[in-house]
Amino acid sequence: MVTMNADKAGGRRRMDDSSQAGAGQSASQGGGGGGSGSLRPPSVRVAMGFGVGVPSVAEAALAAAEAATPAAGHRPATLAQTNKEDNPNSAVYKKMEAIIERMQDENTGVPVKTVKSFMAKIPSVFTGADLIQWMMKNLDIDELNEATHLACLMSSHGYLFPIDDHVLTVRNDNTFYRFQTPYFWPSNMWEPENTDYAVYLCKRTMQNKTRLELADYEAENLARLQKMFSRKWEFIFMQAEAQSKVDKRRDKLERKVLDSQERAFWDVHRPVPGCVNTTEINIKKICSNSTKLMTLPAATPAQLIARQIQMLKQRLDRRNIKLSKVAES
């Protein structure tokens, strides 16, 4: 009897020790971050304001303006990037950016100024007439139509944009235009997600500014995105609200410039219906580039196989259907 009681007592002690050890382990896992808040996923903590979330496109532009070469960590996490050299339009981008850099020269470039209007200031703008005149003088262009066409091509790719219009064209008149920040140039191979676009549109609905009102097609896109992301719309709304508060703390003129650059970025990647999307890549150019890569001389068969694997991975990452068609379905 004494032996049986001793065995029972030892079993109870072992059970108590194991339960205490389990409780201590769970406490060490849950108490490291300060209570139940640390157990929430990062997205929930960001939306509730407990941490620093994914920066908006305007915040990314601000970071790029402060640093001469923005680090990869300043970029939105949901904006995927591909290899620049693999893009068939990389040569075109280099030529356009060389012209834009000449245009932005302080001494010999296009005259950029701050225009004073009634009860307001319009910072960092230039007129379409000044732009066309500069191109005809510095680029050896004789015909006005040719200079206008080249300016429209550069605008459609997002290197410059009208400050009051969603259609990216250039007219030879006194319409005001603005240069895009290098952070949003198409050579950076931005591939923005629909969630980024939803946050941007939702943020604009929170700001009582006439210049930030949604166009008809943007309101339709917002309603479509709200149906698509109905399960996580609360998080999108919270993130848009947090970004709107950050924007309100900026300087007024700086906020105007950043808002227009962010809008122009989305006008390139989510253009007005009827306008050409310049970010779409021609499949013929991709196939020709793939053929060139395969015919390059390789030192070893292993390098050929590595190139083949790389091309197959890129084909898997490339979508076969337009995002607009997916959104409609």
C-alpha cells in the first residue's frame, strides 16, 4: 500500500511539473512582445497603428527625394520588380531618360517655375509650349508635329504629365506639366498590385480636395475592387486612413507635388479606358529576347541549363491574362 501511494504521489508531481513547464513555455512565447498584441499578424498590427506599415506610393516618392539613390527597403513590399536588362523596352527607356535628364538641367533645360494664381501657388511646373520649343531647339527637330509626337510618347510612359488631366498627352499651349520623380520611372519595372491601387483610391476618398476627387472610371474601379477584396477591405481602409494622416502632416506645396506624381504613376499603370497601357510588353519582343539568350555562347553546358531554368521561371512569373479582365470576372 505504501509503495502504491508513493507511485501515485510521484505521478501527480510529474503531471504538475509538466503542466507548469508548458505554461511557462507559452508565457515565454506570448509575453515577449507585450501581451496579446504581439500575437497578431503584422498586417493587423500595421492596420491598427501598432507598427510601421507598407509605405504608400507618395511616401516612397518622399523617401526617394530625400535620398539620391533610394534603397530597396523604401519601396512598397507589394510592388514586384524584374531584371531591367530582361525587359525589351530597356533600350527605349534609356534613350528617354537621357533626354529627360537634359530637360531637367538647371542651366540649359526646360524652364521650371512656381506659378502664382488666385489664392494659390502651383509649384514646379512648365508649359507645353516651352517644352515643345526646347525639343525643337535642342534635339534637332524641324517639324512641330514630330516634336509634339515625341513629347506625347514620353508623357504616355510617365516621364512627364499634365497636372490637371488623367490623359497623358502634351499640347503645344500654356497647359502646365510636371516632371515625374525618377523613383517612378518605368525603367524601375514596377508591377503594382490591385491592393496598392485599392489603398490609393480609398485614400483619395478621405481627402476633401477638388483635385483629388475620383473620376468616373476610378469610382467604378474602386467599387469593383471593394467587391474583390471584401474580406480584407477593413485592413485596406485602415491602411489608407493611416497614410492619409501622414500626408496631412506634410507641407502644402510638397503635398501637391507628391499627390500629382502619385496620380500620374497610377495613370500609367491603370490608364483611362481607351488609352494605351505602355507597361504591357509585346510578346514578340519577349520571344526574340529569349532566342538571343539561347544563342549566346556558353562556357559550359551548366550555364546553358541555368539560362534555360531562368527563362522558364520568368515565364511562370509572367501573367497570361490582363488584370483588367480578372477584375471584371
